[in-house]
Amino acid sequence: MEWIKKYVLTRTCLGCALGIIGGYAYYYFIGCNSGSCPITSNPYISMIYGALVGGILLYKPLKKSVSESNTMNENTKHQ
């Protein structure tokens, strides 16, 4: 069960890292020069926004399998 938590955390951190890279790339190549765009005019805000979006997109909790949930229910009944 511990490896599942590590997998979800690793996947979420990978999404954040890719989002940071994507946020900076968006700022660098497309960004707003006038300063009137709140997200794309500042590289730090753009990277934070990218990290949030990337983390949310790659966050996917794993569901328990049917056999695991049945085993857990049987164990609690016998106690």
C-alpha cells in the first residue's frame, strides 16, 4: 500500500515539474510585454500557475481493487 502513495506523489510532483517548465516556456515565447496580463507578464506567477495546472492534471489517485475491498470487509466482520 505504501508504494501506491509514493506512485501518486511521484506522479503529482512530475506534473508540477512539467508545469513549471511549461509555464516558463509560455512566459518566454508567448508572454505579455505590456505588463497588463497578470499571469503571463511575470515569470514566477506563470511558473506557479503552470505547476498548479500540471499537478492537478497528473494527480490521479488509485482506486482499491474489488478483491482488496472485499478482503478488508471480511477482516472487519471477523473481528
